[in-house]
Amino acid sequence: PRVFSSPQLLALLTQPLGTRLLIPQQCNLTGWWKNDLGSKMYVSEVDSQGNFLGEYHTAVSSAQKPIEPSPLVGSQHLDEDGQCTFGFTVNWKFSDSTAVFVGQCFAEKGGEEILQTSWLLREKVDSQPSNWKATRTGQNTFTRVG
Ligand code: BTN
């Protein structure tokens, strides 16, 4: 038997059947997103397993070289409650660094979708004594732009 979480039960009880059929809860990451730093990312089709590819256009960088769009690979849960979690890795093409993002999608009542993410950015260091300073962390909020 299917087990529902509390938010799912609430949605089932409060959302009329017609609305539920016409406006499915969203959470699919496919499309363009922009974050609070001005960075943009494109997620191409999410497959039936929740795997996806995309391209990250960062607005900021600590690298010496000019910024270039960089590939991302990730996966998301395919929950139908609009609150799925996901993760992706960005392999920066203009830098030796690698970033990983984890996050959750929140599908708001008006149809707006917000991605709340946390990231780790690993830079390359010369030797292990420098390992302590090699990882930055932070948070970004994304909204859909396309
Ligand atoms: C680098 O500086 O070596 C590569 C670019 C890193 C960009 C970071 S990743 C986390 C944060 N969120 C963004 O949108 N851009 C920065």
C-alpha cells in the first residue's frame, strides 16, 4: 500500500481533485534556473530514473581564467509532492575546481518553484598541508527563469 507523508496527505485533503489533475505538483528540474548570485543553469531532460545533465553558467569565480559554461551531472528524486531532493556536480572547464550542490525543490502555491541548495567547492592545492583550506561551502537559492 502507498504510504503518504503529512504534506502529501494535506495536499490530497485540501486540493480539489480537478485542480490536482489539471495542475500537477512540479518538481522536475528541467529548464533554466537563476540563483541569488546571478548564476544560471540549464537542466536538460530528467530521465525516468531522475538522472539529468546540464550546463552551469556561474556569475562569479575565484579562478584566474575567464568564466566558461561548464557541464553538470546530477540526479533527483521523482516525488510527486513538489518537494523532491536532488544533487549535482559541476566540472568547471576554466578551473581545476569541482563543485557539488545538494538541494530541495519547493513548489509554491502560485506555481513558483524555488530550489534551496547547499554547495561545496573543492579547489586544487599543491600538497596535503594545504588541504585544510581547499573546500569552501555556501548556500544558493534558485528560481525558475525558463
Ligand atoms: C571556481 O571559482 O573555481 C569555479 C567557479 C565556482 C563558482 C561557485 S560554485 C558555488 C557558487 N555558486 C555559484 O553560482 N557560483 C559559485
